[in-house]
Amino acid sequence: MFSTNSSSIKTRISAHLSDAAPIEGEMTSLEGWLTFYDEEKKIWKPLKGKISVFLNGIKVGECESNELGAFSFSFKAPSIGKHKIDLKYSGYENYESSHRSLEIQTLSGIEKRRILKIAKVALFLIFILIIISLITIYLIKILY
């Protein structure tokens, strides 16, 4: 997300969670990039700056992007349920502020294992369907 103040240089935060559905209390992280828009070259470039991290509106820490604009922040997954994570760059000199919001769905260990089991079964079924399709195609080519 970025602001629209035309007298300042636009900035943008791009971010993702390492696991958008972690188990309550386990360590998880978010990673991202802070960039600014170079109007002359018409491209987004890395920006070094401080990003504040908020969980459900409460500041839980800060991280700083490096010379490549990359940053990361690790934290314990909050209580079971949906939560909002906000990343905020306050701006500096002529760089405007920007923010990004993410959602995280914290699960219990039992829920996570159940979801993983369902995913494994679905993956296995897809694999079996692919094998059956390949065998069918092979048999059709041989018989005709």
C-alpha cells in the first residue's frame, strides 16, 4: 500500500507470512521489502528504513530493511483465531509513509494436523488421478 501525496516520493511495503496459519505459540515470521518509486527511471527501488509491526493494533516491535529493501520479523503466533498484522513505514525526509496489512489465522495443534492430513490425502488423490490419466493415454495410443 502507498499514499498519494504527489510532493513526496511514493513508498511501498510488500510482505508475506512464512505461515499464514501457524500453531498458537509457535515462532513464525514475516518477510518483505520496502521500496520507493523512481519517477525518472519508472521503477521501484529498494529503500532502507524502519518498519513498525502491529498485532491487532498493538505495537509488537520494529525491524529495519537492509540496502536491498528486505526485512524480516519473527514473533510468537498469537492466540487461536484471526488476527490483523499491520506494517507501517513512517517515512523519512521526502519519502512518504506507507503501510501494509496482513491477516493471520492461528490454529491449535490438532487443527493444524487435521488440515495437513487432508492436504496429504488430496495430494495423493491428485497423484493417483495423474497416473491413471497417463496409463489411459498410453493404452489408447497402443490399442489404436
